[in-house]
Amino acid sequence: MPSPVRSAPIGVFDSGIGGLSVLQALRQELPHERFVYLADSGHAPYGEKGEPFVRARSLAIARHLCREYRIKALVVACNTATAAAVETLRSALPELPMVGVEPALKPAARLSRTHHVGVLATRGTAQSARFARLAAEHAGATQFHVQACDGLAHAIEQSTEEAAPAAASTEKIRALCARYTSALGRFGTQDGEIDTLVLGCTHYVFAEPLLQALVGPQVQIIATGAAVARQTRRLLEQLQAQGESGEPASGQIRLCTTGSLPALQAAARRWLDLPASRCASVCVQM
Ligand code: DGL
């Protein structure tokens, strides 16, 4: 396999703005890399659309990023797209180094003292064969309580369309989080209670303070951004493809969306402290 060009950017995509939570971690772990982030907000949410659709979108986006930006690696910053499409992507683009995102069941099973772990994910992830395999592999003595959260990623996505999220959208997200956490069971550190909660969708990271308030401070919440960033660094090191601090445009981030540009600009400002000029609209045909 030819070694990737070190100064090329890393491509990152998600159904929308959820993957910005992964980009935050990537940027911290890899400050000298260039990133190009694609939010497929025009086709979000993926979680309720079915695997064939998510696979087709993921493939079109990965090809677009390779063609337009000559990316040296791809981070699939979406649990739903990883579950539905990562194998297809790997076989369609065998030369492209790739990292996917999966619910952190393994660390959760290790950390839980009560051996009851809650998992919030999209319907697509929760019902996927890949997730079933992951749960079977890491269950051991642990019981995973899994809840598909229809509407939650969409509500989080919509809240970014407001420059300062209105009380109504925060209340909607809070109500969905309350419904889905109470459907999982009792949280706490006593026998039989859920003491660990896995965020199995990259959008949910932006609702973490609300979720923590609902489940209580003694419950540990686990997201995957930092682990994905570390894995990306290891992969680049293995391939000797890390960016270098002296290179032009080192640390540069570009963002594009198939949906609302003002929404992406607001999210980029809010979560990554990036100016609107870094964002652009894009059309990715299937
Ligand atoms: N952020 C995505 C994930 O991690 C998907 C949300 C959606 O579009 O349903 O699964």
C-alpha cells in the first residue's frame, strides 16, 4: 500500500453535527493535522432510515472526500454509519485508512461495579448485527440495557439551527432524554442499578449535561470521541503519515454541510470556536 501524503487532510463525517464531538477530540489529540468535516445534515437523521440508505450515503460521502480533498484517512464519526457501512467502505476503498465509532461497551463493562450498563443509541445502531456482535462479545457478567432513541439526534440537530438554543428546543431534548433514560431502568450504585451509561450516538454528547442531571452524579457516562482520536493517532503513526507542525495549513479545519449552512456555522462557533468562514455548503450525489 502506498504511504499516504502526510500533509493531506483527514476526512471526518457524520449524518450531521454529532461528529463535531469526535472532531473536538481529534483536534485535541492531533493538533498538527488538517481536517475536513462533512455533515450530511440534508439527509439526517440516519438512525431511522435503514441500512441500505445509510450505506449509500456513506459511500458517496467517502468517495467525495477522497476525490475533492485527497484525504489520507477517514474517520466515520457516526455509530449508525459505522454499523451499517464500515465494511462496505473498507472493501470499496481498500487503500484508505479508516477508523469507525462504536458504542463503548468494552470499557463500560470493565468499569461497571453493578454489572448493569445502559446504552443509548439510534434505532439503526441498536438493531444492527454489528451491535449485537459487539454486545455478545463484551457482555460476560454484564447486562447491557439498550434503548433506541428515536427523535433525539434530530432534536439535537435542530437545536443547532438556532444561534442561541431556545428554551423550547432544550426542553424537547430534555423530555426525550428523560423518557429514554427512565425506559432503561433504575440508575444508581446499588445492586441491580445501572451505574454506567454509554452514549452510543455522537450527537448525544451534546446532551451530556442534561443526561448527567437525569441519571445522577454517581453514574459514569462514557462517550467515544477521545478513544477514537487516540486510535486515529496510532493508525497514522503506524503508517508514518502524521502531519507536522511546520507544514502549511497545519491544524486547519474546514467544515461542509449538505444541509443548512447557518446551522453548521452556529455549531462550529459554539462547539469548536471556529469562524463562519470555515464552513461551506456542499452537494453529494448518491
Ligand atoms: N450521530 C449519529 C450516530 O452516532 C447518527 C444520528 C442520526 O443521524 O440518527 O449514530
